[in-house]
Amino acid sequence: MHADATAVTSMPSDEFFLARQPILGRDQRLVAFELLFRAAPEHEDAQLTDYAAATATVIAHASQLGMEQVVGDQLAFVNVDEVVLKSDFVRFLPPDRVILEILETVEPNAEVLARVRELKELGFKFALDDVIGHSEQVSKLIDLVDVIKVDLKGISREELTCLANSLRDAPQKLLAEKVETVEEFRLCLELGFEYFQGYYFARPAILSGKKISPSELVVLRLLELIGSNADSAAIEAAVKRDALLSLNLLRLVNSRAAGPDRHIESVSQALHQLGRSQLQRWLQILLYSAPDGRVELNSPLLQMATTRGRLLELMSQTLRPDDVAGAETAFTVGIMSLMDALLSLPMDRILNRVDVSQEVRAALLDRSGDYGAMLSVAEELEGKQCGRALKRAIDRLGLSVKQIREIELAAFDWVRGLGADSRQH
């Protein structure tokens, strides 16, 4: 018997957060997102609404959200418990775009096993969540799933090695979850894991004596020139001095995400038509590009940095529609917030190289001021909890849960457009 609709749609549809966590392949490129849906607590001591209800409510609205808008070309991992698994709402999801992640709380009884087989017949793929050993649940479900997610926080290094070795010849792919350090990533790579989830790639690995690469230096010098109001001839000369930078800047500014349709053919034309604030934006994005200067959307750090930049820009526009300069500053704060991870340098040292306002510095170093509050919202949205800390950050700004979710979907769409168009040029 499938779950009744009223049992899973009792939560107000506008009172949920959408979070997504990147899943990377062995080449450190983006392959999927885990989509996480959390009810927004109405007040400080409120209990979070049942996860299944939140998930089912969003699945029921999947046709409105549009899976492509949320995850782009990537796959989506969606958590399902027994209620969601047995519900008709799961059929709202496109089988070729999602992997249904069976939570560790699901009891693999005959009814559940039959339902999983039924959904597999319809083309759905499955992952088993939070595996830390060969439990009864694992043994009953393993032949029906395509991916096994191993929780690194729930298992010792020795147990992890034994578990990975015992599953090495299994047809299922192994996914390491909660990978927080590069060392953990390397260990799982050696153990044969295919997929990796966690923010190890965004953690600044501060290296003593680290030198900024020549291409990064060029971009940082240009950002410094713009920040110090250098004349246009000096900026144009600096851009033209680096042929790869010129080429990739033109490729970027001709993308759909740049704004109205217009084709820019020269650096001087780009400088004239874009203006300094837009040029500054594309230079910030180019910092996160591949070594050959090409902007690849499946770089997880670029994806996260541009999403943060656009999120903050849209928050600023929502709060102060007439403050164009404020929105540009918000974008700068968002995209610069991961430069310590990008350059493997402390944030204060990076800020000494680039001329930024006191507001930007305070937001990046202390999360203070309005821009700091916006950055806190962006960071909380990336987490798994999306709970009271996020609600407090949103309340600090005076925005609603619904406004934040609409801003987030618009940001995802903008970043997807940026990547799609940069690949075409």
C-alpha cells in the first residue's frame, strides 16, 4: 500500500530549504549532487519536520523546480526512507537523472525489497547510505543497489580498509562520504573508491612558502589595477600582455551569463562595453579556471565560488534593489570567499595583494556586516543540516525562507548557463 498523499504533504510547501552537496569522481571533477531538503524551523526551539515529509513535498513539486535547473548536467542523489520509497511521489523524479539513496533507517523487509525491485524495473538506480560494515540491511539490499556510500566518520581506518577490500570485487561503486581532508581522499582513492563527497576540496591547505602561479599573478595584478582606479590604457595593456588571458576573457564575456546577447571581439571592446565592474567579475571567475585558462563548470571549486558570488549578488539586489555597487561588492565577497582554498594561502595574505574595501575584508575575515551575514547564509546552505543556524543567518538579513530558495535556484541556473556557454565558445 503506497503512502497517502496527505501524510507526506502536510508541511507548508514554502517552508523548506534546498541544499546540494557536490559528489566528485576520481579525477576531481563534478559528477553528481546530493540534494538535501530540510524543513525550516519556525522558531528557535522548533523540531525539524520529518525528513521524509520534506523530501516527499519537494518531490511532489519536482515538475515545478525542474531537475535540470537544480543540478544541470549532473546526476542527483535523493534520500528516501520507507515512506518516500513506497509513495507514488517518487515517480515524479526522472529515473535517468536520479539515484535514490536508501537511508540506513530503512528496514529491508519483504515489502521494501519488492518495492525496490519494482522501481528498478522502471529504470531507477539505488545507493545504500551510511554503510559502516556488513549489517543485515547491507546483505539484504546489496544486490539491488548500484552505489554503496561509506560514512568515513562512523568507521576507523582499519575497518575502512577491511570493508573496502571486502567490496573491491563487488559490482557496486564505492562512494566515500564526509571526506573532509585531502589525506582521507587519497586513502579512499588507494582503496578503490569511485566517488567522493565532502568539502575536502574547499578546505584551504595552507602551504608555507607557497608561490602564486604566473597566470594567477596576472589576474591578481589586474584586479589590483581595477581596485586602484588605474587608467584604461594600463588595464588594457596588462590584459593584452597575456594571450591566454585575453582569449579566455573574451570567451567568458561572450557567454549568455554575461547578460544581453552581444558579441565582443576585442579586449578594448570588452573593456569599453563591459565596464570595470563586469571586467572585475570575469577576472575573479578566471582565477578559478583550469591551468590552460579554460573555465570548466565541473570544477567543484569554481562551481561553489560562482554560486556563492551569484547568491550574494541576488541577496543584495533583493534587499537593496537600487544599490548596484552594493550588489557588485556582494558578488566579490562570495567569489573571493574560497580564494584561500584556491591559492593555498591565508585569506589575510591574499587580501593584502588585492585592494578591497573594509566591508569586504570584514566579511571575508570575520563574517561581519551585511556581506558577512550573506556569506554565512551561503555557507550554511552548503551544509547538511540547513537548520537553526541558517534560519538565524536569514533572520539577520530580514529575508524569508521562500526568498532564499528562489534566489538559490536562480543562482544555480545562472552558474549552469555560465558553464554551458563557456563550453560552446
